[in-house]
Amino acid sequence: MRKRKIILITIFLVWCILCTACGEKDAEKKQEDMKQYPLTSQLEIPSKKELENIYPESYNKKMIKRKGLSETKDFSEKYLYMQALYRANLEAYLMETLDLQEVDNTLENGELYYLPIEETEKDLYARYSTMNLNYIYLRNNLCIERLEKEDLATIEKALKEGKEVITEEMKALAARTYPTVISAMDESKRDAKKMNVPYLRTSPLPSVPNNALVLVIGTSFPYDEKGMYLPHFPVKKYDQILDAIKEEKEESYEDILNIPVYIWVETGAIELSDEEVEELYQIL
């Protein structure tokens, strides 16, 4: 009798798993084909594999489904294209409000020439930045599911009926709502405003205030073909300039935006040939 009961429970559990899987597949089939809307051809969205590298894990997938942004408890094309449109307008607002282009130009044409991060080394956030800068990009996750239904409806309408990616209406929406969207943890949760959040799974960097706008300045430190430091490269000055920019701009941007701002200086490595080393020394 007991053995029969175990068999029946096992059959029931298998049936539940199969039904859930079938339900998810049916829901995926119901997902709206977003490529029918012309504006999507001007927007880029990440692949499912790229989305595996999101950190911190800020998104509320149950809320995404509940608000009709996906048929499943996963990112849909609808969600990702709406998010991409929001990102483009938020980044356009930041470019107009902050002197990001000037800082980027300083790194490229200033006292020292900074090498940008190689294309193959860029993370998800750098790859999908719309600011067209060589060094600076926005590092926050953009959790648009936290927006009010009216704002989500405005974004969806702009995506489906709009002709331009950047509009005054969408920039104004992003400027008004981004503090809610960028926080690492939903600030409606208890004590979320007081939290500090790590932006890497394993990181020696200090944690960042939950509600901070996080910008990255990404550069590549040059090595020779043998993997050695360049003997006459001004390492100390290289770091001093970056640290000075970080300190100055965190303070000035916080005054402008009236929220915490954290600038994360990320330095990768790039191998240069002997010829490239000579060219670099000529620039320096």
C-alpha cells in the first residue's frame, strides 16, 4: 500500500512538471513579435546568454509577468525593447545634463592618452550603451517593471507607434523616473534605501549605495608582448588622473542629480606590439 502511494505521488509530481513545462512553452509562443514595429530596428537588445551575466540581480521577474511585460517569468522581447528605448532616453538625458562627453574627450586627448577597453573585453553594460563614448558607460540595471502602469503604457506606445528613438517626452519620463528604476534593490522594500550593494560577485571594491547612479570609466593598461609593464610608462600619473576625475565628478554629479553617484574606475589589460609601444610613447 505504501509503495503504491509513493508511485502515485511520483506520477503526480512528474505530471505537474510536464504541465508547467508545456505551459511555459505555450506562453513563449504567445509572446508578441516585436520586430513588426519599425522602431525596434534602431534598438539593440542582449541575448539570453548575455543576460546570464547580470549582477546585481535586481530584476523582479514575477512583477514583469504580472504587469504584462512578458508571458513567462523571464525576459521577453517586449520587455527588452521597452528597456532599450528607456535606456536610450535616460542616457540621452545624462549626456545633456552631465559633462560626460567632456570627460571622455579629456581621457582621449588630455595629458595622457588612455586606451579604451578592447571590444572583446566589454561587458553587457558597455556593449549596449547608447552614449557613444570611448570610456564611460552606465552600469545600473534598469528595472522598468517598477514603473507605474501609465509610464509603461507611454513607453510601449512610443515603441510601437514612434518614429524616433530619442524624444522630449521619453527623455522627460526617464528623467522623472530613473531613481526608481536604477536602484539595485527595489526601494519600496524595507530598509532598501539604507543598503549598500556589491556590483561584482567577488569584488575588492567598496559596496555602492543602493540608490546610486553608477558610472564606469573603463580603460586598458598597456603591456608589452612579453606581458611586462612598459618601463617608461607613467603609472603613478595614470592612476592619479583617474582618481582625481572620479573624486571631482562624483561630487559635482551628485550636486546636479541630487542622488548618490558612484564612479567605478575599471582597468583592463591590453597587449601592445613593439611598434604600438613606440607609437604610444610618441603620443605621451
